[in-house]
Amino acid sequence: MQFTPIRMFKGLVLMLFFAVPTVGAQPSHTFLTNKHFVYAGIYHQEGDLLAQSRRGDTDPVEFEFDNLGIDDPYTSGMLEYHYRLSERWKLSAAVYRFTDGASGQRFKDDITWEGREFSAGVALDIDWNLDTYIVDVMYNVKRTDNLELSIGGGLHAVDADLTVAGELAVEGSEGRQVGAGETARGSLLVPLPNLRATGFYAFNDKWSAQGTVGWLSLGIDEYDGDFTYLHLRAQYDLNDTIGLSLGYQYADIDVRQDLRLGYRRFDMAFEGFTAALTFAF
């Protein structure tokens, strides 16, 4: 998938690489000197999802956000932690979570999801959960009083889960009773290794900018995945410890798991704005 903001990030990296430290920049910016740095905030995003499952000789079954009534923008929590191991090496970890669902969905045709059959016209409840975990190890290739460029790699673990539950209607002496029917759950947990590059630039002791890009296309055993990630953000420090951050994030993840009698696939793309409090100590 072609994504033009990556070109913006390339331009940012070039600007940072050739930048001369700003006259007003402080030689000891908190991001460059403190061992611990935390982002705690929210991610307001739009998402596209394609969940696919096939078992045996049946045709693949697909679910999409647009068809499930959960394609509106949503807000989820985010938490990031950065630890400076030394002047050159640093470690970072991040957690993002999303959960949503739709009730009363009805399909015109019979469907089979994860080996369970659901008849046409039966009301279905669909629950979708996505947890994302990111761990990176970065090495600083260029560092000045107000600039830092790093390259490295890490893992982008995706825990995706889509559950479909049908209703069971029984006609009796007391009328029509509706209860829970068949339930089928398709889940996928896979760590995707990826390459990363980050750039940080302090304009002065209060304002700074940061960008991160990640990419990889790889097949491991029964898993085959493609991954693209971009996060651009600006930060304003209220004091030496607390700051405010506002950014833009994009992630495109396409993962397939080959099973003995079929496959399971989740193709996801998310983009939106991030806002966070930052803590340096």
C-alpha cells in the first residue's frame, strides 16, 4: 500500500541528519539525558479491517469494518516507555488496545466462521479485540546537543480476536424464546520482527519533534506478514519532568496463518492522532 506520509518522514530524517543545532537549544534536553521517558495518552483513529477464515473445502468467509457497523472513528489508550541504556543504546516498549463490536448483524447467505455454521438471517453479535505490543532496541548513529538519529529493530506483536455469536430461537407454549446459540472465535497472536528508524530534534528547551518509521515483510513457519508503521509527533515541555505531545500515527498490518485444513487472515490499517502526557525522570 502506498502511503505518502512516509515521504514526509524521509524528508524529516534528511532534515535531521543535516541539521545544525539550533542556537537556542539547550545542551541537556530531557529526552536526550534522562534514563526514563514515558508517554501516557490516547489514540483517536480510523480503521479498516478485513478478517478472513477458511476451513476445509468451504469458501473463505470475510468480515469488514464497513459491513459490521464499527467503521466510525474511535479512541483507545496508549502507553509507551523508553529506557536509555547508554549514550548509544536505548530500549522502548509500547502498548495499544482496541475493542469494539456490533449486535444484530444479519447475512443473506449461510456462513461458516472458524468451523461453525451460521444460517442466513440469524442475528449475530460480533466482538472485535486488538492488542498491539511493540518492543524496540535502537542504536544512535548520530547525536548532537539537540539531535538524535537511531536505527534498530524490534517486535510488533499483534493479538487479534474476532468472535461471532448467533442467537437461538425456540418456539414454545410461552411464545418465542431467544437465547445464545453457536459461538465461534478466530484469534491470531504473532510477533512480527521489523526494522526501525527514529529521529529526534529539539528546537529549544521547550519544543521538540520526533518521528519513527518501521517496516518488514517476512514469512516465519505458518505465518506470513507485512508491516508498515509511522508515527510523527511534536512535544512541548512544561518543565523538566512533564510535557505535552501531539502526533499522527499510521499502521498497516497484514498477517496470515496457514492451518492444516485452511487459513486465518487479518488485514488491518489504522491512522489517526495521538495525544499524551510525557514524563521524564
